[in-house]
Amino acid sequence: MSQLKAVIFGAIGTIAETSDLQRQAFNLAFAEAGLDWNWDAQTYGDLLKINGGQNRICAYRDLFEGATAVASPLRTGITDFQIAALHQAKTKHYVSLLENIPLHPRTGVVELIEACRQAGIQVAFCTSTTIENVSGIGAALSGLLPFDRFATIVTNDRVRRPKPAPDAYIYCLQQLGLTADEAIAIEDTSASLAAATAAGITTIATPGATTLDQDFGAADLVVPDLSGITIDRLSALLQARRLTTSSSQRVDLLS
């Protein structure tokens, strides 16, 4: 029987609620570049169904159907090189915003990480974001959640294919020296959840303020936050997933 050996946080949003700060940072980068783009909360919520900041800018430029903004001639003239520059500017503004606001971990995060430490269970951070963003969030939370608690941190420069491809999780498991059935992943968007599922990892979805309307039907457990998530509950979830998988395999063999 597989034993729980790691809990993997899959995004900044699983640790702290910063979606609106990120939206503000995008808008600051657009204004700085002289663009007439301004993402409201609804537009940004739609774009969060796409993983990766540069990909969201590309989708908006290409008249992403879920966006609420009216098509603009300026939008279609932006090159991929300019989008990369916009994303770098967004990162700069995001880190600056983090330095100037009080930030707190999401409910239950610190307690779960501490419970894992006491139980000898590894904790990892497996994201699709940049090392600069991770450093920024780490600095903002340093007095409340030291990032040295993470046995490994995976950022977007570690793998070729971003989420929802499973590459980041496969790489993370390799760094931890574990197999998929020994870990549980926590995600806050459906696209990132798909990456963990594709890697064969048991999943918990904790939707954030801007992702509540996304489809988390593939998750093994959906909760508003991590309060009440104990090691015993995680172990039971892992066991239930193993039993379900075994039953499915038996059905396939009998078919």
C-alpha cells in the first residue's frame, strides 16, 4: 500500500490569494507600454482558464473568445517578442506590489505544512510561474511561511511544456525521488489540476476568488481552503484513490 510521502502545492494561488495583484500588475505593464488594454476582474477570470502569463496575453491579443473587452486595432499588432517584454514588465510590477502590501497565507496552509514537517512528509512547490514571482511571494511571506520548508521548487524554466502538460509534476516527483501514488497535489485552477491528474497524482482543488466558476470535477477532493485538512485525511484520500484505481483496473481486466 502506498504511503503519503509528499504534498505538492501547485501554484502561488494555493498558498496566498494574489490574483487581483497579478491583474493589477498586467494592467500596469499594459499602461507602461502605451496600450489601451485594461483587464477587469471578469476578463482576468476568463483568462485564468489558460495557464501561463505570456499565454494569457497571447490569447487576449488573438481575441480570446472568453474575454469581455472589445477588439482593438492595437491588440492585433503586438508581436510575440513584445508579449515577452510585457510579461517581464508585469513580473516587475507584481513583485513591486508584493513589497508594498501585507500578505497572508491562505487559510490552513501554514498548519498543513507544519503538520507535514512533523510527520516527516516532504512539501514541494510546483508552479508554472517564473522564479522572480516565486522569489517575490517568498519574500512577502517570509515572516509567516519560510520557503525553505519546500524540499523542491519547480518554476517554468525547469520544463519544456507548461501545464496542463504533466511535465512539471513529473519533474517535481523526480526531484523528490517519489512516484505519483506517494504524493498529493493541491491546485487552484482547472488547467493546473489537469497537469497533476495527467501525472497520475491524487489531487485537491482549492479554488481562489477568481477561479470559483471553473470545472474541478476531475479533483479527488474540492475544498474552499485547507482548514481541517489533516495528515490522516490526506492519507485516507490517497488510499481511496488507490482503491478506486485498483477497482477500475480489475474491471478493465474482466471486460
